[in-house]
Amino acid sequence: MDYQNRFRVAPGSTVDLRRIDAADTAGQSESDARDEILANAEKLRTLQNQLYAENRRSLLIALQAMDAGGKDGTIGHVFAALNPQGAYVHAFKQPTREEAAHDFLWRVHAVTPARGQVGIFNRSHYEDVLIARVHELVPEEVWSKRYDRINEFEKTLAQNDTHILKFYLHITPDEQLRRFKARLDDPHKQWKISEDDYLERAYWDDYIAAYEDALARCSTEHAPWYVIPANHKWFRNFAVSQIVVKTLEAMKTTYPPPRVDLADIRRRYHAAKEESTL
């Protein structure tokens, strides 16, 4: 199945998240999906190694979701296969005083991936048209202009050989509440609990409206948005891994040619080997 087309937000289209089934599994079985996730992990290792060795292009992956939507889980299950020498995760939290003193994209551009790198954003520059809009941190005349700024920013990255994938991990309010309860019951996850998680639920509809606008206005050919049904964690991991692998495969990365005379190196090797046996 072509998951890239199934979950991709077509440029210029409208988005109604209430009409998208967050529990959709596209007819995929969990057992088969888990086997595919493992296979995709091996493919990701190889493809990332080629991207790193080639050192000409980069890949930026942005993850957005409501609280407990699965950003951390996706990073842990899908991207753990990546070699940290050529990959990193950057989490966007409340801007520091220095960051807030600059334009909203200043802190983002500084952490975009260099050539050969895979950069993963846990939250992203889209927070400035999401939380900033919902909580009126800036007036509408400010945040409403940011969609165009974001599109220009992403176009600049693409023109400089950064491939961009943006995933909205789509869950329902009931599923979020179940995950909050699981955190309460699991000592290993209680550290994630915040009072704000529950307070923010009152703004669910406002966030959905903000996401719908961001998805519709900022899904482009060079920086597409994907709405991933994420009520089932295994399917979320499967769909994201499929799309990332297909994207890297389409980039047709290759290992660069050797920078030395291999015949000469082989002669040196055999000479050294013979000398060591004397």
C-alpha cells in the first residue's frame, strides 16, 4: 500500500481531522506490521549510512501531536536504528529569553540538519502557530503571517538539499485520557505527568482548528504533512517507518567513490603483510 499518498495532505487541500479515523490501521495486521518495522529498521541503517557517507543532502523530520500523541514513542521505536553519528533529536520547549528576543524562526534555523545528517524535531517551528495561537501569546495579526514565513523557510531548506517530512500523530481525546491514566499507573512514566496536560484538554477543539489550518496551509510538494492515525502505537510506528524509508529510497543516495588509489593501498597492505611474516 502507498502510505505516502494515503496519509499525505495534498497541497492546497482543506483538512478536517474529525473525519480522519485515528484508529485506522489500513487493513494491516499488528503481527505483520511488527515484522515490517524490524525490516524497515535495517533499511534505515543502510540508507542513513549512505546519506552520511554521500554528505550532499540532509533529511529533516518534524513530529507534532497533542500531549501523549506519541512523539517520544515514535522517536524511540522508529529512529533508534539510526547511527547517532549522523542523526540527532532536538526538542522544542518554551523559548529561552535569548530565543524570544529574536524572530520565531531564529532558534529553528540554527538546529536544522547539516549535509549528511538526519534531524528529528520533537515539536517544531509549528508551535508558533499552535500554542501561540491557542493561548494568544501573540495577536492574530502576528501569528496569521507566520504560515507564509514557515513556507518560505522550508522552501529555503529544500533549495539547499534538505528533504523535509512532517508528521502529525493523530489521536482521539479518549485515547489521550487512556495514555494519561497509563502514566499515572506506571512508575517509569510518572515523571512525564504535568498538570498542564489535563488543563490543556479544555483547549482540544482550539488546537484541532489550529492544526487543521497549519496542515492545510503548510503542506507543500517539497515539505509535505502526513496525518498518521496514532491511536494504535504499532501502526503509528509502522506508517512512519514506511514513509521515511520510501523517502530515503527515492533520494537514491550512493556511497561516494574512494578518495585513494585502491590498487596502491592493496599493494601496501600485501607488502606490509609479507614484511610482518619475515
